[in-house]
Amino acid sequence: MSAVPDHPPTDSSHRHRALGLVFLTVFMDILGFSIIIPIYPKLLTHYLAAEGETGTLIGALSRAAHWLGGSTENPLVTAALFGGLLGAIYSLLQFLCAPLWGRLSDRLGRRRVLLCTLGGTTLAYFAWIFAGAFWVVVLARVVLGTFTANISVATAAAADVTDEKTRSKGMAMVGVAFALAFLIGPALGGFAALWEWAPVGISSAHPLGLNPFSFPALLAFLLAAANWFCAWRYFAETLPEENRTSARAARHASLFSLQSVQTPGIRRAVLINFLFTIAFSGTETVLVFATAGLFHYAPQDNAWVFIFNGIFLIVAQGFIVRRFAPRLGERVLVQTGLFLGIASFLLVAATQGNSAAAKGIFYTAMACFALSVGLLQACLSSLLSLYSAASEQGKNIGIFRSAGAFARIFGPLLAALLYFKGNGHTWVYLAAAILTVLPLALSLTLPRPKARKEATS
């Protein structure tokens, strides 16, 4: 059995394989970010208890957390800050490394760079399996953030095998992979945490060994290894040798390219995405600490919360958007999504105690939250496509994705700091509600897309 040759695809089957690998690559990127979310509270408190605060990395972070926020008797508060730091580091590395991998793929081809980055992702998950000490966890997340920044390569490969008529469908696969990974990743992490392997080797002298979270890491490793094998076996090069010179000359779009965009609708859609993603990513990171503090939820309980959210996310994208976007328009659904987001944040902020009524308020908030995210993900991407000329869609989608990645640097960290300062979740969700008022105001100024005008006239 030999690998696929290093040449561009020449038929539809090869194009379908390329798009399938693009889907898997983006899916694994977001899975790497989200699989750890439900186990943050137990993971960080476990290492703090196992290693102590003297002469350890986690101890230094704990002292820094207390210096930032003052003393607290609640271990979840300190763990939340650690979770925010890890999330911010991961997203920062993705934001910085994505254009580097993209440019390298312009020189060497998509296949070589994808195989390299997918291999690095696999090794990072393998290291996490044997993270007996906390610094190994941090190192694995750093490596993971660096190599899963290959979404720029995957997006470029999708553009290579599609034309202007089919490009929007290819890019839509990226959005589907995002949504599916945010559903499966946290659920997988939560349920996998049920199988806790006995920790061994947790000391500065023996930092490598199994830990209670090795099973989620093993599952992620197996998925990443399967992804690498599929790429090696089935993914043919999508960028011909003769096109690499012109590809190197092309500038890769990022958030900083927004200044060159003259269309007001695109600029506003990108800014709405940026502001809401700060609120969304921050509250999602803090969510598992809020449920642990309010309802004493374990990782598997949080997995069910994410599955509950995923059901409403699918309802939003699979039913509401399909049925009502042609009738009402994407602008109305974006505004509806932002209203629902504000409502969900306020409801979670109001949730106190462990009563049945409190849980009812909380799950109502989660339904609103998932519907909000589903509507915004689908309709903002659709508006961006409608606002863009066919020749500019790839660039504008790159700017849009870059803005989201940049927002995910700040969202988890700011939310964790607020959680720490406020000794709980209330101020985090109040701040998210206030922040979401800004994109809601912007959404009222979104122009009607030309294609939608023609359709309704």
C-alpha cells in the first residue's frame, strides 16, 4: 500500500477527498481546543494538589493568580484562571502560526505541510497521555496550538479544488466542522473522564506517566492519528508546482487586512463576529466552573450540558436558518441571535443555588445560548458571502476567521479574570451581556445584501 502521489487532483473523486480532509483537519483543530474544556476544574485542581505550590509551574501560576485577584477560599476560582490562561495561549498560537503555515504551504504545497502539522498534532496528544506533571500538559498544549493552526492550509486547499461557483459550499464545510467539533469535543472529553487511570510518576524527577485524564488524551490521539493516516493515504496535492510562485506572491488575509476592505457590510459583519466571539468563548470556558460551583457537576455532567447545547445548535442551523433565512433575511436572524445571546447571559448571571428552579433557569439560558451561536455562525457567514464579490470571497472569509481566532485569545482570559475577581460566574455573564449590546447595535446598521434585494423585489 502506497501513499497518494504528490500531484494535483484531476477528477471529482480527488476533489471530494480533498474537501473531506479539509473537513477532518478543521474538525481536529477545534476538537483540540474543546475536548479539554469539561475537565478543566478537575485537571487543574488535581495537579495543584499533587505537585503543591512550592517549586512547581502550577504553584507559580497559583501565586500569580492570588496576586492578581487576592486570596480566595474557593479552589474553582484559581482553576478558572488556569483554564483561561491555557485557552488564551492555545488561541494565541493558532492566530500567530496560521499565516506562517499558510505561506509555507504556498512554497512547499498543501500536502507536505498538512502531513507535518497533522503529525505534530498527533505527537502533542501523545505527550498529553503521559503528562504526569503539569508542565508537560502546558508543553502539549503549546505544541497543539502551534500545529493545529493549519486551518489556513486546509482553507487554501478547499479554495484550490473549487471554483467561484462552488467555493461558498466548500467554505461552508469549514463552518459545519466548527459546529460539529464544538458539540463532540466537550462531550467526548466529559464522558472519557469517567475512566480515570491511576496517576503515576507525578514528581519533578519523573514527570512522565499516566494521569487521571490520560483516557481523553488517548481518544484524541487515536482520532489525530487516523486523520494523519487518511491524509497520507488519500490526500493528493491540490496546488500545482507551476502555481506556487503566484501563490507565494498572494497576501494571506488576516484580521489586519480588514483595513483594505471598503464594503461597509463586510467590515460590520467581521466586527460583530469579533465582539460576540469574545463573549461566547469566554462564557463557554467559564461554563464548566459555573456548573461545578452551582450544581457540583462532574465532567460527565458537563458533557450532557454540551450535548443539550448541541441539539439546539443543530436546530438553529438545520431548521431555523434553512426555513426562515429566505423569508426573513439573514440580518433579522443575526439580530435575533444577538438578542438571544444577551438573554442567555443574563439568565445564567441570575442563576444562583442548586434548586430545581435554578436548574430550570440555567437550561433555558443554555437553549437560548445554543440558538444564538447557531444563528450567528450560519447567518454571519452567509451575509459575508452575499456582501462579497466572487473574486473576494476567499480573502473575506480569511479575515472573518482570523477575527474569530483573535477574539478567542481574549475571551477565555478576560472571563477567567472576571470569574476570579468576582469569586464566581455572575459578573462574567453580566459583562458578556453588556458586551453583546455593541454587536447588536452594529447589526441594526447592516445593509441588505444585493442578492437578497433582488430575490425579494
